[in-house]
Amino acid sequence: MRLATAFIVFVLPFFLVVEALDAETVEEFAVRDLFNRNVNAESSHTNNWAVLVCASRYWFNYRHMANALGMYRTVKRLGIPDSNIVLMLADDAACNSRNHFPGCVFANRGHALDLYGENIEVDYRGYEVTVENFLRLLTGRVEPSVPRSKRLLTDDRSNIFVYMTGHGGDEFLKFQDSEEISAFDIADAFEQMWQKKRYNEIFFMIDTCQANTMYSKFYSPNILATGSSRIRENSYSYENDDDVGVSVIDSYTHFVLEYLEGVNKTSTTSMKDLFDKYDPEIIRSHPGVRSDLFHRPLERTLITDFFGGVAHAEVMHTGPPHLPSSTLVPPLAQVDSITEDEHMQVEVLHNPMDGTGDHWVGLYRAWGAVGIMGLLVAWATLNTKW
Amino acid sequence: MSSSESPSRQAPTPPHGLGRLRHNIKKSLLPGDNATRIRTRRRIVAFAWRYLDMLRLCLLSAGCLWLLTLPVSQLGVDTYIDENALQPSQVNTYWNWVDVHRADRLLEDVSLLRERNLSSVERATFFATEFAKCGLPSSTQTYSIQTSHGTLNGTNAYAVFSAPRTSGTEAMIISASWKSMTGGENLRGVSIVLSLAAFLKQYSHWSKDIIFVITDNHLDGMHAWLGAYHRPSSANWDAEPLSITSGVVWTALNIDYPGHSFSHLGVFREGLNGRLPNQDLINSFRTISQQTSGVPVLLYDHYEPSEFPGREGIRSFYPSWLPNWLWERETILEYGYRAKNILRHFAYQARGRASGPHGSFHQYRIDAITLFAVPSNGPHGFYALGRAVESTLRTMSNLLERLHASFFFYIMTTPSTFLKIGSYLPSAVLVAAALMIGGLREWVKAGWVELEECQSGPGKGDAADIPSSSKKKWAPRRRDLLDVFVVMAASHLVGLTLFVIICREWLDIGLLSFIILPACWVVLMLAPWKSPSLDSSVSTAPLHTLLKAINMCLASTLISVSSVLNFSLAALLAVTLGVPLSSASPSDSLPERGIKCALYTTLAFGWLAFHGEVKQGIWDWEVLGVWFSPLVCLVYVPLVLQAGIISSLSP
């Protein structure tokens, strides 16, 4: 009997402690494992946006609209919701009277995939696609009456994908035969965005003739840029559909879209993989990459950092601190901090009561068990007649 | 841009390249010293004055030689599509054997119309009914055109296919005339238009309404129909207003298919008064015809030298005494081929004549051509033509604005090469410049007289008495223009009278030429105007100098102005007026005057001998409003007559 008591007193608490510690570690590892799958990404953004601009109009520029719609389909497929996509499109191709397939836009010969099919949300349409509207959109200098769908509601944790296509030249891109945007305009707009903390990182992609000149004037940090062709070099269309009667997509965009077809939401393909795949022979122009303003290594920059929509969120510290709940399952809101250990520690120091409940529950349980064990030892000692 | 600006920016330092050259020229021609500068300028003026005749001769011969170099292949430029929206030959065509079969069935019906010798009203009613059978709103239009020889009557049929997905503000026309340019009936052209109406209606991808027109006769039916489409009424024609209309017409194709098959499609482009359609239309059609339907394209019906009848055609173009080894050379052959094309073009354009029913379109700013199915034993027929027309319509439907990008002023030398305005315009302008310089020199001569300076003061000495050693001096004299204007007005009045006579045909034209030639010569020889005495020629300018000055300046202006409107006409005027007007001068001897007057009267009225040509010119003027015959009578004849008057005077 004594032996049994001694066993209960000494051994059981030990098991309890071990059990509690064990449970904590397993949960945490599982969670860490889940969210650290992209540990190479080193991305600190919490939301993704896409600005897709087709700067041309008219029937014979069908391919530019197909370019933009192809990008639209891809970013949507990779998880950016319509609310985070601003699509600027002349939109006079699908319902053009010259269109042999009313209401459809195809980007391939043979009409396999209708890009205009089910759910298209064009935010700036027709004559709204202007240089002024584009710059206002980027810099956020919009009238109060402008609806949310036409605003770029980004913050300093936003990764933005900016895609432009149309007819361009040395350091300019033509907007609908009436005006041009220069490389300096875009560079200055990005700088304003940076100063106003409107982005974390920007990925700028442009498909036009002499496209690489368009990003040559950028000077703001954290911008990764790529273009379809060098200075004094044309970008060409990829193929022509004989029923539609015009070229349906541009060569460079077609190449990128084809590559992105192999990328899904959980893919770990990096930007370097994409850029390494660039082949001037296939694209029929020399694409360029500018990464001197971008501070992360390209092989650790995921394509989904810009094309995908992250589910990560960051908890703001404005509400009253809440005590840890009894559950062992951590709230999703904290996942983001787990991915960065340093970040977590800073948060712990600032507000030890907040957030990291699973850890404290584990500790309480461990110390509680030790305390109980101590009490039992004391009680047993006092009550034992040797 | 920047390279030419850089020398001026760095003015203080010695400029490089072009700037230095300019600097050196400036230094030698315009030295800083004013006296030297004036002396240099005088030297240049004196030099130019001394060799003025040489300069005129050079300009005249350069202009004429330039005309001869136009067919040289080095001057030609390759054609290209300038308008981005056209996208020619990029679509699949849907015209198929079903539609060819329908065209064949229609051809049987249309042939019956000819065999039963139906009136134009009955024919037009049949066409309108056929259009209606396709479900198109259709109608007929009767017209009559008053000419001095009677009334032209006819009935057109037309139908409008409203593009299902547009507002119908723009339209394009497919037409065929009942008569072919070969003189026979355009049965297959009419049948394919009827079949196309049924075929094109099946598709909704048209951005413009399509109007189908089957016109009566050859040229006048389309002229009346278009007139009624664009204007409420006109003085000389009376056409029924159109009950069905559409939007603004941008482009038109006219189909002329007289044979039972064809080997090539020939493009006819010349419009009334020398207007041409935008070259993009021709180039697009050529691309489509060759790539989509595999039919080679010709200019007119001229075979290329590489093809079978081409060589023989060009050989017949050269004089027969030319040795064989010469014309068999490729360059000579190519020159001949291009010269043939240019001359055919000149023949249409200079006379302001339309080369097909498409010619009436251009005055309404509609780009139009006639597709001529060159009759042959094969291999092409309705199938190839339908595909070419369908694809061309798709291209025309792609247009977002009127054709404007490519050339309106050009000379096609082959189906794929053309002359830019800069490479042909100078020829006529050089001749005009020679005339203008000559005219201005006469004007200066009329204002100044070179006098021998007498010791006795300002008296007017007799030239013969003055010893040759005395000093010469220029004295101004009066230029009395009243006489000149009276003479000119009289000569233009003669031209007007002539025009009225040949229009009304009060006298038979052949007879007229027999009367007017000698009459004019006699009048010129017995002219009442006396040569002024030497006395008066010192104080006032002689009539012949002033008349020649005004005459040459007028001719020069006429040639240079018309060179940008109708180059062929300007070239014709340059050739016919350049040398004769420049060489008009009074002479002392009576026989010389007689011969000269005879030459000038022949030049002025000799064309009356071409009876049929004159009648055609008058018909063109009365029915289609072609300016050529009034221009000849009211401007050309008086100008040459004035030269005759100058030659009939004694100095």
C-alpha cells in the first residue's frame, strides 16, 4: 500500500509533466511544419494585390486584351480574389461586332479556353483606362466618391503585381491612341507609393515593344521588374486565329502564362526559375529582369509571393488583451508570427499576456503538475509514519 | 534631330560637319564686307541672267527626260499595307461550294434575262426580287440623265443588309454593273453579287452595313445611284430617290466578270477627274487574292512579262523595227511592261475618265476599285472570286476609320510596286518652272529697254544711227496690259464658242475641224494688229512680249497646280505646252510666220480630228461631270492660240 502510494506520489506527476510537455511540442511542431513549408520565402507580406493594365483598344489589338485577361485568369486561379485585382481593360473585344464569337476572348488558336467566360470583373473599362486614372490608382489620390473596387487599398505589407501591356516605345507606353505614360511617371508613382507605405514589394511585368526601357527609371526599393524586349526591339504576337481573324496573344505573355500554368497555390517555384526559363528564341525578343532594387534573393522569392493570395494575417494590438483559452489549437491569427521566430519573440516581450496561449498553457500545466507533485510529496511526508 | 541642332547650340566653337560646310559657303558667298557682298550678289544675278536661256532649256529637257525615266524599275517602291486595322488575309473564309452552286443557278436565271431581252425595269425588278428572297430589304431606282444627244434611261436594283450587331452608321458596297467594260453583259458579276447577298447575310460579324447594288449600263447607273444616295437632286440627272438607305459608305468593290472563267483578277482604280482610291485597298485586295484564294493579281488586264501572253503583249508595245536582241533583254522588257501600265494609267487619268463603275465613288470620298476577272479558259471561277470578295469584306469591316494611312497620290508600275509622289511630281514641275522663268524674263524685258546713251541728252535716238562704241543704259518703259487682256479674252471666247459648238453639235465635228483650222490660220495671218513702231516700243512694251509673259506664267501656274490634283493631266499639259509656248516668237519673214501659225493652229485644234474621242469627252462631261473637255476648250486652246498670235506678229 505504501509502495503504491509512493508510486502515485512520485511517478504519476512525472508522467503528467512529460505528457503535457509532449503534447505541446507535437502541436507546435505540427503547426510549424504546416506553415514553415515556405520557410525559404522570407516574405513578410500579409496581402496580395494585382493591377492588370491593357493600355490598347480597338479590334486589331485583341491580343493585348487577351494578354491582360490571361494574367487575370492566372492570378485569380492562384488565389488573389477579385476584390484585390484591379483590371484596366478597354474591353471592346468580347462584344465587338467584328468578333466571330460574341462574348468570348480566346488566347489560343482553336478556342480551347474562353478567357471572358464566367466571371470577369473589369474595374476600369473603355475610356476610363487613362494615364491619370492609372497613376491615381497607384498613388491612391482618388476622389472620395471612387468606389472601393477602383482603389488600390494596399498597405506596407502588400505585395503588388503590376502587369502592363499595349503599344510602347523607348520609355513610354501608349494609352489608347490618345496619350502616353513614360517610364519616369511610373517610377515616380512607385516612389510615392513607397513613401506613403503603400507597398511591401512590387513585381512589375510589362509586355510591349522596347518594354525593358519602361522599368529603367525605377529608383524605389523592393521592386522586381521584368519586360518582354530590349531597347530598339519589338515584341511580337504569338499566333493568329483564323476564325477570330486577328492575333490572339503576344509571345512573351503567352510564354509566361504557359509557365504559370504549371504553378499552383502551394508551389515553391521561385522567380529565378521563371527568369531562367526565358528563351529569346522562343519568345522572339530578349526579355529583361531588373532586380537591383529588390533585396531578397530571387531563388528565395516565390512566384506565389506575387501571383498567389496569401492567407497570412497579422493581428493588430488594438483590442483588449485576452487571456489564454483552454484549447490547445492555436488560433489562425497567430500563424504568421510562427513563421518568424524573431518576430514572435519581439511580440512576446511587448505583450507577454497576449496571443501565445498554447505555450503558456503548456508551461502552466507543467508547473502545475510539479506543484501538485510537491504538495503530494509534502503531504505524503507529513502523513507517513516511518 | 539632335545632331542637326548640336552645331547651332555650340555656336562659339568651330562647328563640325554640315555646320562647317554651311559656314564655309556662307563665308564665300556672303562675306562680312557689305560692298563685297553686293558685288558677289550682282555677279550671281548677272551670271544667271546671261545663262537664263540655257537654264530654261535644261529645266525643260530635264522635265521631259524625267517623264521617260518613270518606268525605270529603280524608281519603284514596293507596296505595303499601312493601315494597322486592315489585317488582310488573316481569316478563314466560309464561302463554299453551296454558295457557288447558288451562284450557278442564279447565273442561269440571269442569262435568261438577257436571252428574253427584257427591259431594264424588268431586269431590276428581278434582281430586287432575288434580294428580297434572301430576306433583305430591296428596291429599284429609275433614273434618266439629260445629255445633248438625248436622254439616258436605266433602272438600278439594290438591297441593304443591316449589320446585326451595330448601329448602321457605316456601310460598304458590293456592286456589279449590267454591262461589262468589255462591252458584253456582266452576267457572272451580277450572279455573284446576288449569291453573295444570300451568303453574307448568314453572319453577324460585320461591323458595317453591306449594300448590294446592281446598276444598269456601265458607268451611268452607278453614277445616278450614288448621286441619289448622297444628294437630293442635280441639274442634269433625274433619279428616283432611294427608299432604303444606310450609313456613310467607306469602301466599295465593283465586280466585273464577263467571261466564263478567269485566270487573274485585274484591279482598275482610276476614278473620275483623276481621283484615286487609297492604295491600302488595292494592296489589301492583292494580298487577299493571292494568299486566301490563290488568284494572281494584275494591273488592268496587263499580263506580267513572266507570264505567257505577257512577253508578246509587251513586244507589241514596242515599235516593230526594234531589233530582237534588244527587246528580249530583261530590263527592256521590264521597262516596257511598266511603261505600258503607266501609259494606261495616264490615258485614264489625264482625260479624267473612270476605268470602271468604281470611278463615281471617289468624289464622295469612298475608296473603291473594280475587280476585273480577266477572261480565260480557267482555272478560276465563282469559288475563288467569292473567297477573295468575302475576305476583302472582312478586311474592310475591320476598318475603324476611313482609309487614310496609305497613299492617295501614286502611280502603280506593277501590282506590287509603285511610284511615290516625290519621284514623279518633279517632272511636270520642272517644265512648269521653265515656263515660269521664261514668262518672268519676258515680263522684265517688257518693263525695260536697253538704250544707247546719246551725248545730246535724254532724247530717244534711232538705234541705227548710234555708233556702237557708245554706252548702253537700261531705261524703264510702260507695260500696257489692256491690249493683252483684250487679246486673251478674245482667245478664251473662241475656246468657249468652240466648246458650246461641240457640245450642242451644231456642226459635225469632222466638218468643224475642216472649217476652223484654215479659218483660224487666215485670221491669224491677216491680223489687224500692227507691229508697233520702234518709237512706241521704247516708251511702251510691245504686245507680243507682254502676251508671251502672261501666257507662259498662266501655263506654268496651270501645270503646277494640276500636277498635285491630276498628275497625268499636268504631264500631258507639260508635254504639249512646254516647248510650243516657250518657242513662240514673232518673226520678220512672212513664210516663217505662215508656217508657225499653221503649226499653232494645228496644235490648238488638231484634236478635233479624233471624232470619237471628242464625243466621248463631251459625254463624260455631260453625264459624269468630267472636267477634261471644258479644260481643253477653255484653257488649252486659248493658250496655244495666244502662242499663235505671238508668232503672227512682227517684232
